[in-house]
Amino acid sequence: MNHVADLLHEKGLRARNGKGYKYYPRVEAKTNVSDNLLRRKFDVKEPNLKWVSDITYIKVGRVWLYLAAIMDLYSRKIIGWALEKHMRESLVLSALDMAVSQRDLNKNILIHSDRGVQYRSNEYQAILASHGINCSMSRKGNCWDAVMESFFSRFKVELIYAENYKVIEEARAGIFEYIEIFYNRKRRHSSLGYVSPHDYEIIFEQ
């Protein structure tokens, strides 16, 4: 028997039970969420049909840098990227601006990401709509893009861990050289017939 309950009963009293707590998701956690239209279908027959985007973190000395990148699934080429000391929406907006400034937007482009708040921001979604780009997002808790994860993994092994940067300016220069000169133009991919992303797109245009 509960001793406290017995004492309360003798005195004609009852314990006051608190109301059960009900969790309500934050409003922004439910807005601008798109369906998973990519559905892990990574095979693409031409450029500018399916893009994927993600953010990774890089430690430089005592500072964290954040890299947002956009990849064209056809060639595995990094077509847009941005590096900052923060993960605000301007990070992904800068990467998107680079991508749209140098690619053919006269196609039915699909861009896929996770459901991060940066990708669900009103400005990001508005820019996608203004360019006629369709948005796709992974479901919560799902591993959504092995292709992008594979790029970040190689990037860190081949550059970040090997160089162990301590100075931000050196890290920025090294990342630029890795993406724009080595990865896009020189690194050969077995999935592309052992040619670089740049050369693979040239072959398509011929």
C-alpha cells in the first residue's frame, strides 16, 4: 500500500496530478518539407537533371568551417559550393547561386537534400521556384544519399586529414584546389569509365 496515499485518504484529501506533457513540433520543423522524389535513383542519362546537396564540417585549428556542396549526379561533378564559419541559410544559398550561374536551367532539374533548416528556409525555396527547380528531401532518419557522403568521405581522407590545416586561409585555398582543379578535372571515377567529371560531361556534349 502507498503510505502517502493512505494519509491523504484519512484526511479526505487527494493528490493533484499534473497534466501529461504533449510534444508539439516547432513550426519550422513542419514547413517547406518536400517529398523524396529522388528515391535513391542515382542513374542519370544527361547533365542537369538530378542534383544532390549536403553540408559537412571541417575543423581548422580551433575553428569549425562548414562546406555546402551541390553535385550533378550525371557526372559526379561539384557544380556549386560554399565555405563559411557558420551553417546559416546563406551558406547553401551561396552554393546554389554558383550552381545556377554556370549550368543549363532549361531542363526539369531536381535537387535533393536532407530536411535541414537551411534547405527548408523560405528564401532557399523561393529561389528554387524562381528557377523552376524541383525540390526533393529525404525522409527523417533515412540515409538519403550515399553518393554525396562518398564524396565528403574521400574529400576528408585525401585532403583534410592529410593536410591537417591550422590556418583558415590555407584551408580555403586547399579546398578550392581540391574541388575545382583535382576532383572536377583530374580525379578519375570508375563509375564514369575512369575519366574525370569534367571530361565525362565533354564526352556527352560531343
